[in-house]
Amino acid sequence: MSMNSQGRPTAATGGGESAQFESFSGHVGLRLAEPLIYELGTTKTTGVDFEELDDLELAVGGLERTSEIGCPGLAEPDVVRHYTRLSRRNYGIDMGVFPLGSCTMKHNPRLNEKMARLPGFGDIHPLAPKRAVQGAFQLMDELSHWLMTLTNMPAVALSPKAGAHGELCGVMAIRAALEARGDAREIILCPESAHGTNPATAAFCGYKVKSIPAKDNGKVDVEALKAALDNTVAAVMLTNPNTCGLFETEIREIADAIHKAGAFFYCDGANFNAIMGKARPGDLGVDAMHFNLHKTFSTPHGGGGPGSGPVVFSDALKAHVPVPYVVKTADGYDLVEDIDDVSMGRLTAFHGQMGMYVRALSYMLSHGGDGIKQAAEDAVLNANYVLASLSDVMTASFDGPCMHEALFDDRFLKDTGVTTLDFAKAMIDEGYHPMTMYFPLVVHGAMLIEPTESESKANMDQFIRSMRGLAGAAKAGEVERFSGAPYHAPWGRLDETQAARQPVLRYSSE
């Protein structure tokens, strides 16, 4: 309890729960109540007036709408206020530490945003004539160069829209390469610590998935992997650094075993942020690896549209990259769009997310080679700082240093009556978005924290103090602090089980 300058007692009210009276408006101070947009407007009105046209002939071939659209009619101020009020309830990287593990929620430099909005980048169209977008082609060509340089790989496909789409591109290239040599294989091996999209992508491409166990140290069981390799295995999909935040130190031995079996090595590059400028996947024996431009090179997640997941390829796969791709000619830049006999063909309608390309190249050029390397080093330093600062009050899942993320589990909560979910919800009351919970699945009650290189020591220290405080409160038996959390969020604890079993996916006025 503190005192303000007028002498009245001042304390957090938890969003109005302990206020002395209820407001007539439903608002609590300047935190405004916000219903659904359907409840604000009515489908009987519109924010724009159109002249009635009785003799209008529609040229849509009989496909005109016959039912009501059902959208609420709102004036422009109402729309702006609605979404502005919603934004005040949101948490993002521009508000504070965003410790989601395996997501690389780093700061998005505003320089990148400024570059992406330059005329000629921000307003080009995918159907523009090639001669009108030579600057864009040049940027894509330079971005491709640096992606190949950072990985020591000879080819790249820019068109995939995100990480999972990049995985699809890589596995389809592997399938194309196998078909080109007349080698029908049906199995893809995925370690237990793989991202969930890895086995999903393999299954989507028609392969059977076989899981490879992890050892007690959180790394792939190399002997189990070798035992599973035979002439039915098309590829191994492995993440390095892996989802436990550990570097697979036996990666060259793994790659050699894969190639000896005639299979291909797909590396999930979601965690490339931890090794960029430090290790090159091409040197490690990787045949295909996707980047998450919207993570590694700091562009916003989603970027106001699709993300971007370029894929780099080894010599063994470079002939099978999808079209289109940019080539430099004597007369400028051109797109290769013809589908030959060995290419997988066209992966997307157009080339990809131009805004992501601009942001990523801006990040690379503004950092330079030394800055890229330092960013990876700082990301690993911050994660190990968290690991070292919390290991005495929380239980680290594995011994030794980590890479870009620190992995804890729920053993420190044993017999406290507090669950991993309770602990994460209480973090919201501390002003933090929860870490990644219950993932990776190889660890029970996992709590995965990735601070990235964006956070200063002061930010880290504040976060660590809060985590230590919560751990101490749980061990002291303050169960109520956790079981009903969050208390200070716009919405309290929701019934997640009912929400999962009976989701309400469509608005109804009833």
C-alpha cells in the first residue's frame, strides 16, 4: 500500500474486483469495457451510404450473393475506437519481455519497417511487368546471396510463406530427388524433440513417420537413429539447436550416417537465431533447411500477412528447387518460371512476401557480419543468464549450459498444489506473457524460456526477480495466488477444458 500526493491510499485493484462501487458504463477507469463488434453495430445499418440502383446488371455469372452479409454497420470513429480499445488489452514485444520458448520474439527494428514502406517496395504488385520491378528482383537476389552465405549452401527458394511451408518445400524437393533417381522410399525419421510441424509435414507428403528417442541429456540418441536407417528411409528431420535448447554436438556423425544410408538430412531452422554467424548448416552436412525470416531476422510474426520461410539446399537438391526464382542476366534481372523435368514445380502462385524480404535484408545489412554473430552470442548469453539465475529455485531439465532458450520443468512445484498452468497464469499478474508451457513433450511440465538478444540485463533482472518471487510463493504454500490467476488481467481464469470441448466459433445474437 502506498500514498499518493493527496493522501488517499493507493493500491492495485485487480481491474475493479475490489473497487467500492460498480461503474454505470461497465468501464473501470480508463480501461474501457469492449463488447464484440457485432454487439456494437447492427446489420440494418452501414457506415457508408450508397445510391440505390434498380437496373444494375452484375457481371459475376450468376454467382451474386442472395443472403445477407451479416456484418455490423459502424461509422469510422466506432471502428477505430473498437480496435484501439482491443489493442490496449493486447501484450506484445513492444510492451515488455516476451519469453515464449522456440518462438524468438525479438525486437523489430523500426528501420526495417521504414524500408519496407518505401515506394517501390511497399506498393508493388505481383503482376507488375518485370521491367518495372527490377529493384525488387535485385533485393531478392541479394537476400538470396546472404542466406546462402550464412549457411554455406548453393541454392535457395524464397517463395515459402512460413516455417511449416518451408518444411513442405524441403520435403517435396527430397521427394523429387528420390523420384529422379528412381528410388521409392516411404519413411521419414523425426526425433522426439522435433517441432510438431516436422512429422505433420512428412505425413502430409505421404511418408510414414518414425520417432527417434532422446537420451537423458536431451539430445538425439544417435545409436537409435543409426539403427533405424535403412533403404526405406527418405530423410531425417532434425532441429539444431534442438527444441530443448541444446546443440546437437554429434551432428556431423548424424549427417554422415544419413548420407551413407542414401537418405537426405532436413534441418529445421527455426532456431537459427542461436547459431547465425557462428555455424553454417552446410558445413554440418545439411541438405535442406528453412529459415523463419519473421523470427531470425526480426520481422514481426506474421508481418501483417504471411510470414516467410525460405529454404536453402545442398548440391544434392539444388536442381529440384521450386520456381519461380530470380536470376541475374546481362540485361538485368529475370524470373525463371518454366517447370523442367526435375523441379518440383511451382509452390505458390507468386514469389512470396516482399515486405519480409525487405525487412530481413535491412536487418542483415544494418547489423553486418559481426553484428549478426553478436546477436546470436547475446541470445545465448541471455538464455544462460536466465538458466543460471533460476536454477536454484526452479528445476532445470538438463545439466550444463543451453543455447538460445532455457528449459525448466515442474519438479520444483511437487507437493505445492501449484501446476505448470497455474504458474504461467500467475506470470500474467506480474506483467509478463507466459513462457511456452508443456513443450517440448520429452519433458514433463515443461517451461521453455527464450529471452532473445533484445533484452537488456536490467530487463532480464526484473524478469528473474518476478520468477524467483513466484517460485518462492509456490513453495511457501500460497496456492490461492496461483489457482485463481490471473487476477489483474482484463479477463480472469477461463475454463479451457470447456472451451476446447465446446468451442464457440460463430457469433450468435441469441
